[in-house]
Amino acid sequence: MNEFLLKGLDQVHTQNNKYKTHFYNNGNHEDSREHSSNRYNNSVWGKFISICSQTIGGFYRPDGTIFREPHNSDSDSNIDFADLTQRTHQRLRHQETIRQINLEQITNLAYEKIDIGNAPKDVDPDWINLFFNYAQDISSRNMQELWAKAMALEISDPGTISKRSLTFLRNCDSWEIKAFRKVACSAFIAENGHPFIFKAKSHVSANDPIFSEHRLLFHCISAGLIAEDTTPVIAGFTFNYRGSCQVVQESPCSPGDSVGYYVQRFTRIGSDLYRLIVNTKEKAKKSEPQKQLVWDFLTDYLELTETA
């Protein structure tokens, strides 16, 4: 062990002993017990202790005091005392136990979702390492479902979910998932397999008769889930609806001419998230009414033909 590290450890132990000596010799533990009892009755203080207790095992103070929720303490009191090394071990043990529980729940859900009909393929070990590194800190049941679906899809068909999508999923909030789901309910699938939405206007507008959720759309664009630019719909454009291939007919337009409408495509991250959130039979059925409205609007103005 190098000299610098030894010196640093000596300083830590010296400082820790100083805290312990001051704490016990001056009877501050009694003051802290009384102080904690008074403050714990405060709802904000209680919430603070609750968050620390659930996440890292307690509220650790440099003087050796550990405040916990009463039911998380080994003693009758909600206050414990430990030196720095003990506090570190307690925190790590608590955090790693939670992480183990999270991983077990996610992998168990993934096991139930894996498509066993596919031939086994090699999965990028870097993807797997990144997945477990992120997934261990996912405690929300709803988010665990998404992470399990991501793992099941990647194992069944490697390359389906990108590492960048995992990073986004790790940092997004539940309300962002809800916002994206609402936008994605209006999405169709292009010939290349990626989702998109139809637009009557080339820009984000509340007055768009096809897609009016402009605020949610703007957020999805800002988050990098949907491309900022739109693309004109041209004669011959092909997409999927209800499992059938639909083609925008050329008459009275020439092949490749714009028919007056636009599509706004999902990015790679948005496409991956679509697979996790919408692209299931049950959830696709829930989004059908919104797609039907778009379809009815389009068929009033465009000639669409089903192809084999």
C-alpha cells in the first residue's frame, strides 16, 4: 500500500476517534437522543430520516450517530452509534442488499418474457455489463417491468435495444414515460420497422388536425425521442396498419410527389422505447382508438391501398 494512501487512512481513523471521544466523553449521545425524539415528530424531518433509512440504511452523522426509522433499527431506539468503519459497512450492506433484490426481481420478470422460439445468439458483453450496472438501482415496479422487457428483447434478438437507450431509460422519470406513451399511441410503423406519426403541418402546432398533443410532442423532441424535422409524405409511401401494408396511391400525383401531409419519425432511442412501451398486443390494442382517428382523417383526403 502506498505512503499516500496509508497517510489518508491514518487521517480518517484519527478524525473518527476524535469524533468518538468527543461524542461519548461529553454525553452528546444523550442530547442527540432527545434532539432526535423531538425532531422526529416533525413530518419533514421524519420523511428525511425515512428516505435515508430506506436508501442507505440510516442518516449517518460524523459524530457516530445513526438515525433510523424505528422499525429499521435493531434496538428499541431509533438511534444507534458506530464508528466510521462500521457505518461504512452498514451502508454498503444495506445498499447492496437492495440492489440484489432489484436484480432478482428484474431478471425473474425477464425470464418470463424471453421468446424461447428464437435461436440463441451471442449478446454483447458490454451491453450486459451496462444493463446490470444500471438495473441494480431500479426499484420502481413499473420501471422494473421495462428493464425486464429490455433484457428479454436483447437476449431474444441481440441489437434490438441500444446501449444509449439503456442510458436514457436509466435517467428518465415516470411522467416522461407516460408522456411518450401518449404520443406513441398515435404512431404507425414505417416500411423500415420504425415508428412515426402523421402530421398535417410541418411544424409543432396546437392547430394540427391530425396530431394536437403539441406540448407532449415538443418534450419528446427535446428529449431526443422524436426527430425535430418532418418529412413530406409522397405518393408511393408505404406503412403498416393493423398488420397490413398500406400504400399512398399516386393518382392524381406523380410518383415521389408530396401529397400535402408529413411524417415525423422516432429516433433510435424513441424506437427502442416504443418497443418496450407500446409494441405489445395488449398495449397496442389500447392505442387502437387513437390510430383509428388518424386513419379516418387520412382516408378522407388520401387514397390508400392495402398490398400483400
